[in-house]
Amino acid sequence: MKPALLEVMRMNRICRMVLATCLGSFILVIFYFQSMLHPVMRRNPFGVDICCRKGSRSPLQELYNPTQLELSNTAILHQMRRDQVTDTCRANSAMSRKRRVLTPNDLKHLVVDEDHELIYCYVPKVACTNWKRLMMVLTGRGKYSDPMEIPANEAHVSANLKTLNQYSIPEINHRLKSYMKFLFVREPFERLVSAYRNKFTQKYNTSFHKRYGTKIIKRQRKNATQEALRKGDDVKFEEFVAYLIDPHTQREEPFNEHWQTVYSLCHPCHIHYDLVGKYETLEEDSNYVLQLAGVSSYLKFPTYAKSTRTTDEVTTEFFQNISSEHQTQLYEVYKLDFLMFNYSVPSYLKLE
């Protein structure tokens, strides 16, 4: 059975609500669940257009009032994913909305495409390199045509893409209200193991070894050698987990973006995402976004076979040596991501 069909069967539809917040001298209104406030059309995914802009339809219009039957069927799945986020935010409001407001600095992961009215919140280790490449093509106005011709390191140069925090408060609010906002998520522990493998087991990532590896070894390894303390290039996964669940870690500074929770990076309990794509259905969901944006005739999500990809089987192996106590504590750190994006508790976990 397809993952998307399984997901549909596991979800229930619920109501939407609207939340507005403000902060001191900044008035940053976050349109939480914008069911009644959209200026262009009524947000009814199963109805017909109430009114439309002149010219081509926006991605939001095509998402909530699709003109093509195949898009209508897909829209139902994405409505259920949105409802899952809504439901989780409500059920866990004390945890998910500890911060009642957002500042512009919280929006630095939200990449803006003015031409196609898109906002993409990038999550590291969830195909964000390829999606940044796509956003560079979409915003480049002819500068790029093939996303895979853009070097990976160039895709991560901040100056190549504009993020929402670079706008004024009124401009931020306008774009949050009018543009289609989307993100891509992944099974939380699979993403975590992928981040560990990339940042701590590859010899070329010396900046991470120095910045985080040395700190982790100093705190978590008894009788560490001077070389290990100096290089930080041989962090064990068990030490990485111990570092993540150590209360001192988050008191000291926020998690690095590669292992930060999705709800802390993209704030889905404050910002209403119109589309939640999944790593498990990456190509299908990505091309759906491009279809909504009206560019699918000339732009497709890059596909390639990656032999080193972190799978569920690989993740299971990494967790074999993690104690049940530490597994339980780690699950609590990422619990909202599991619930919000409808990921089951992994079968290999031994929770206390």
C-alpha cells in the first residue's frame, strides 16, 4: 500500500482557527490558520473559485480550488496533513507554543520566491540542497535553467536566496497571508542519524568537528585523549545522543539547524503551512508544488540514486547501542515532530 494512502487512512479532518500575535514595537501578525482571511478566495479545497486575480492563477488558488481532477485528489491528502499539524498544535499547545510571538529573526529559514508567490521553509537533511537549487532557478529570472548545474555549495550561499526576515513587518505579513507556504519533513530519527553521519563521520567536515565534536567529547567521554579533545573528529553516536538530551546543551545555545526540530525551525504552530511535503514521497510532493506554481512543464525535481542514503534499516542499527533511558529522553526532544507530521514511534525503540 502506498505511503500516501496509509497516511490518508490514519488521519482525521478537524477545524481550523486564526491566531494573530504581536511583539512590542514590532507588529508581526502571523496568520495561523487562514481559513477566512484570504483576500483572493474562500479557502475551500473542495469548492469552486469564489473570485480570482487577473491573469494566471496563484499557487494558493490552485491548491485550495484546483481546476484539474488529479490535483483535487492530491489536495485531499494535503488537507489531511494540514489538519494533522493543526490537531497536534492544539493538543500540545503548552509545549508547541511556549513562545507566543515570532520575531523577524525567526523567519530566516523561509525562502521567498516573489515571481511565483512561494515561501519555502528549508529543513536541513530533508532534500534542502535540491530544493534550494530549485528556488534559485525559480527566482533567477533566466540565470539558471538546470538545477543540477548549480553546485551544492553555491545553493547554500545565503546571498543567493532571499529569506522572509529580510522584509519589513508589513511586507512579511502580506507574504505570509498571500503566498503559498510549504516545507518538507522526514522521519525525525532518520533525519537525526543522517545529520550525525554527515557532520561527524565525514573527515572533510572539520568545522563541525571543531565547533561541536570537541565540545561533545569533552562533556560525554571519560578519559578522552588530548588528540580527541583537540580534533573532535571521532564522536560516537551514543555521545551525540547524550549531548542532545543533556539539559545544559539547550540552555547554552539552540541546537544547530541540522538537528534542530522542525517545529523550532519552521514554527508550524505559528505559521500556517499550506503544503507539507514528505521525504518518503519526495519526488511526488515536490513535483506537485511545481505543478501548483505553474512551472512543471519545464522544471522537475532532480532525481538520483544515492547509495549512502540513511534508511530506516541504517537508523535501526545506530539505535541498537542507545539505552532505553536515553531513547526515551531523545524521543521527548523530537516528540512534536513525530506527532505533528504523523510519524509512528519506531518499532526499534525501547521506551521506558
